[in-house]
Amino acid sequence: MAAFLLEASDVELWVTEDEVNGFLEDLRNRGVRVQEIERGNDRVLRIEGEQVVELVFRRRNGELRLVTRRVQFSQKSAAEAFRDFVVRHRGHATIKYYSKEVLVVQHVQYGEVVRITEISGNQRKVLLDKKDWATAEKVMEALTRTDVEERIPALREEIDAALDELGDSLRRGDAEGAERAKSRLVLLRREMLLYEL
């Protein structure tokens, strides 16, 4: 298995010519080698790297539909650009990241990550479920942040403070305060796990 691999399946995406142009520019800005090919009614982006990936967009009623429903990337920059493209333009997909012997599965609907599951060996953790809207916003923020290095130390301090609060509440016999601290710790832990992906 490659050191990094992204696999997207069940991809549903409708975009405009300009949006494909923006994706093409984003790929090139990230240093990805890409060729554009016209084949009849199809606009094809051929992404070159360790493996060649072809994304076929079919013209229909003034829009382009991505007809490539399953795609794999071993090049991280191309993978991230593709994921951002699906999310930005409200697409649907099941996106799997394989990295450091960990599998992370994201379910994207209408451009929103609605569920994230982490699988390592025989352990499975649900990091996000649609019902947890506050965390959903943090997931999107975490995946697009450029200042993660600054956030992690602050997050560790917040976790330490929440642990102190939990300890104090338990010593006082304050069940309500302990539950609040536990809930806060769950959210902070999820956020930390997202930054570690």
C-alpha cells in the first residue's frame, strides 16, 4: 500500500466550465501535472504522477457532469484538490484516506461532511456524525486550516483545563459539572484527532 492514498467512490458532481477551469488552476497551483483533453462531448483532465488519473466531465444541458464515479490518488496534493473540489461544489462522495496504517472514511453529501469514521486494525471510531452539527463545522474548519500548528498547543491547553475542571467537579461531587467537562473533552478530543489526520 502507498504511504498515502485517497479513494473516492460513488462520486456525484455537476459543475460549470468555469468551475472546472478553477479546479484545473488549483491543481496547477499545487504543482500537479495535468493535461486537458477534449473527446467529443467530454472534457477530460488527465492528472499525471505515480499513477495516471483521468477525470471525465460530460457536457449536458450547459453543465458538466463528472462521469468518473470512482477514482484513486496516491499524490497528496492532487487528492486534497479533488476533495476540496467535491466539497466546494456541493458534490456527493465516499472518500477514504489511507495513511500510516489508518483508514479514515468521510461521507460527503451536498458538499458537507456528514460522517467520519477512523479504522485502525480492528478498532473503529466514529469521529463525526451528522447529528453533531457543532463538530461538523469544526471538521470543515480543521480540514481547510493553514494555522493548525498554532491551534494544536491551544487545543492541548483547553484539554488540560477541561481535565482540571472534571477533576475538581468529581472532588466536589458536582455531577452536572463533571458531565459538562466530559462533553467538552469529547469535542476537544475529536478536534485533536482531526488535526492528526
